[in-house]
Amino acid sequence: MSPCPFCLIGAGDVDGELVAYRTANVFVLPVPWQRAKNLGHFLVLPTAHVTSLHAAHRDLLAELFDVVGQVTVAVREAFGAPGSMVLQNDNIPGQTLSHLHVHVIPRSPDDGFVLADPGKIEVPFEVRAQQAAQLRKSLSRRSSRNLKS
């Protein structure tokens, strides 16, 4: 059995430039397949291999959803979206990776968003690294504003 790719990224072993934000137990990265009208789609994941929402410790859930809240605001600034949608699939049929994750998807008027979207496009690594940098910058600005408050 091959190692979980999310665990490898969370541990800092691979693809570090894709990590847009990191706390002690959570990290954020852009997904490789995104809808053309919803670019800036991110996952928020625990660094530890937790397979489902109900298997996560309460403290981890608090940290995970605190970061989700920060990312929902940051994608608006970073990608010009007036809002976002948060999704969490918990061991759904057909899911290929069993690692807890929460989707944050930028939304805009008339984006025509549907869950089963055949129009998804593959976003190259370099573009996802750029998206991570954009969100990192936005989260950094927000963090420095909060320190001043």
C-alpha cells in the first residue's frame, strides 16, 4: 500500500510550495482539478492521518474549522470572489483518498456551479503553487491585521 499523499505533504516531505498555510495540526493546499469559474479551490486538512470527521479529536476539529473560517475570507481577497462554499465529504462512495479534508470553493454570481461538473479542468502544479502563494499572502495580511487589533 502506498503512503497517503496528503500525509506526505502535511509532513513537509513533498510539494511544500503548494502549502498555502500551516498551523500546528492543519495545512491548506489547492486542489489539482478545479472548475474554470471557481479557480482558487482549496482543501483544509489535518497533518495527521485522520480518515473521517467523526474520527477527529474535538481539539483538532476546532483548529481545522478555525482555519476553514480563515480560508473562506482569504479566498475572497485572493481570488476576487464575493463568497465561498464549504464542503466536507466523509468516506463517500468512490472517494479515492481516505484523509479528512474540507473543501473551500470560491463562488461568484453566475458561476453556474454544480457539484457533478464535467467541466472541471486540470490545474497544473505551477498554477496551484501560484494559487497557494496568493492565498498565503492574503492569510498573512489578515494575520498581521489581527495582531494590530
